[in-house]
Amino acid sequence: MAILNPLSLMLVIVIALFFLGMATFIGGVIILAFRTSNSDIKSLAVQTTRLAQKGIAQEVAGLVGNASALLEATNQMVRTTTGVGIFLAMLGLLLMGASCWLALQILQASL
């Protein structure tokens, strides 16, 4: 087993940080691409809108109130999922940038 010197250990940490940032970024992009445009959420929103329209046509106040609350909850869920995706993508970019900066600092210190 090879013993790592401090420079090699720091490079391993920087590489691990870069790959962690890449995985976080990819996870955020996947959430943005697939979770926010989920067909189940779209179907639920369409059905809720139809339910609210039916309630308005038949003058059922409770049905309209509950349908609008469900529609608002669905919209909030989509916004929350989008926020999580954006946060993960930005965090991944930050981690990759930090690892590149650390790699440059290690390179300058070793010269």
C-alpha cells in the first residue's frame, strides 16, 4: 500500500470534491428536466381545473374552494421542485469551481 504524501492527499480531496460537485449538478439538472414537467402533475392540474369549472357551473362553492386549494398546492409543489433543482445545480457549479480554484492553488504552491 502506497503512503500518500500531503500533496497527493490534497489532490485526491480536490478530485473527489470536483466529482461530488458534478454529481450534484447533474442531479439538479435531472430534477429540473424531469420532475417539474412530470405528466402526473400536469394531469392533476388539468383535472383540478376541470373540477373547478364544473363546480362553478353547478354553483357548488365548497367544490370550487377545494379544487382551487388543490390547484394552489400543485403549483407550490412544482415551484418547490424547481427551487430544489436550481439549488442543486448552483451548488454543483460552486463545488466544481471551488475544486478548480483549489487545484490551481495547489499547482501554484508546488511550483
